[in-house]
Amino acid sequence: MAENKEFALVGINKASVYPESELAMLKALKNELQEQKEQISNLRIIKITLTETDHFA
């Protein structure tokens, strides 16, 4: 979210990360924001799965 409280598109290195326990709250917020502003109709909630690899083994 930008300083002016608007959403801004960012790269994955600047994406917000939330625990799955907050998914219902995030979905409600997403729906509320999309109803208020047409320009953020492409707002997405995605699940990222990380795989840990030991490069020093």
C-alpha cells in the first residue's frame, strides 16, 4: 500500500505476506476494495509455496 493509502503494483520482492489464518480477513478486504475502486479489479490473493534447498551441502 502506498503512502497515500492507495494500492500500487509491486514486484514479488515487495509483496505483502500474511499467514493463512488471516485468509478470511484478506478476502473480505479484497472484496471491499474491489467494490470501491474499479482500477484494482486485478487485485489477487495468491499462495506461494517455498522449497528450501541447502546449497552448502
